[in-house]
Amino acid sequence: MISLSLVFILQLYNYYGRDLIYFMQSRIINLNKMKLVTFRYKDIAHIGAVIDDTVVLFPQYTQGMIEFLVAGKQAKDEMQKLIENDENRVPLSSINLLAPIPRPGKFLGVGLNYQEHINETKAKKPEYPTIFTKQSTCVIASGDNIHQPMVSEKLDYEGELAFVIGKRCKHVSIENAPQMIAGYTIVNDVTVRDWQSRSPNWTLGKSFDTHGPMGPWIVTSDEIENPHNLNLKTWVDGELRQNDNTQSMIFNCYELVEYLSQVMTLEPGDVISTGTPAGVGVKMKPRGYIKPGQTVKIEIEGIGTLINSVIKEPFEKMANLA
């Protein structure tokens, strides 16, 4: 017996003909382009796209994800052809994920961008976005370890939505801002609280090595219907610490592109992390700082999960740099 759904599909085909097939193929291809990854396979770094339980390698872009983003439409067309032809696939289980943008040209953060977080910090609502810099050497991948630094135990988490710039741009309007965003990822804006308070610009407290977990991939902007309506949750060892929605942001992604591009040229691969909701460890009673042996998991609807465990900063790392 033929199911009603099959009858319906056959009726659609009889009416629309090959146009229906082209439409269905285009939807499959868009789904296949959903997750852009940087990864290591057989000791070589690659970029590619996650397709189900496989990864499609893009071998022509040997300089990494930024080179791919700079290439624009040409790169996307080449990627689409590889996906359609079912070429260069390797099992997802055979790779090691790296941060999608291992060394962003700019890694910017936004402070005090959720009202409930402002309330818990007892700060004033900012008239303009509070922008700070995280040094790009802090970036690590999902699965890498966050180091509790030798100089402080006041180590905190901040689960955040981040967007990745896809086009070189300046003086962008809010209306054109979506076209400048290549996609979205997750960032843990790890912060050393006592070092953050040493300077009004927060840079040192935000830039310790390993304190920029990013990933697990970039979800292309065409696959995120509305970046300003995504559930965001953070757990520490299974305890839910943060639970909000990106619609609570005071300055949204498009407004941030407009604001920042008045000052600086934004370039492909620049990462802007959009701020954290309430529930940070420093405002818990007692303090909820993260410690060696604990694991932080951040989940954003439509993107995925970023997971990192905490260890003490290895002494041998300092010795190796001598």
C-alpha cells in the first residue's frame, strides 16, 4: 500500500516536474553546507564541512578558513561541487577538531550585553556597546583544556554566541550587516576576574592562554534563520549555570557590525563574541569559579556544543618557552 506522503510527492512531481527535484537538491546541498570546520587529519590541518558522520575536505585552501572566507563565492561553489560529487570524505571519528578560526585577525568581545547580567553585576546599562579585545593566542578548540593560571584561582566562564565576518567591510548599515556575516559559532569568554579588574579595558583578564575556547564549527548564516532567537545554556559538571536566549541581547549582531565598522575595517575571519547572560561564577554565593577537574559545556540552539575541561597550567609549558 502506497503511503499518503508518497502519493503527495508523486502528485507534486507530476505538477512541478524536474523543478521539484532541483528544489529538493538545493535544500540538501544547503543542509550539507551547514558546518564549516578546521581540523587535523593524519597530522595535517585542513578545512572542510561536516556532512552527517563524515567530513568533506577542501584541499585547495591550504592556508585555512580565513583564506576560504576571503575567496567568497568561488570557494562556496567549489565546496558545493565537492559535496555534490561526494568527494574527499573522511569519517568524522578520524579527525581532531581545531578551533574554526585558530588565529582570528580580530577577536573582539562585548561586555554587559544582557540585561540580567547587568542586573547581577549591579552595573549601569551601557548607552553604547562595551567593546574589548581578547588576544588571538588565547584561542583553543572544543575538547582542548582550559588552564587555571599559576597566578590566579579566580577563573570564570562566560557562554556566548559569536559571529564570524565573511566580507571585508567598513561603514556598514544595519540593513546590510547580515550580508557581512559568514556564520555563527560558540565562544567561552573565559575570564580571570582579579586580572580583569586590574585594568578598565579588561584585556589582560580576558586574554590568558587557552581562555578563548571556540567551536566546534561555524554554522553558515544562511542556516540560522534568526541569530537573535537562539537558546543559550552553560553547564559546569552538569549543573546548569546559564540559561537565556539571544533575543535578550541589548545590542544585536547586526547593530554590532554597524557600530564596529564605523571605527575599523572588518575582515574575513574576524570573530566578535556578543556577550554573556546572567549566571557567571563570580556572582554566585559562594563563588562558582571553575577549578581543575571540572568541565564546562556551552550549548547554543542550532549551532552545537562547546566542551572544555579545566586543568592546572602545566609548569613544563613555561619551561619550554624559556
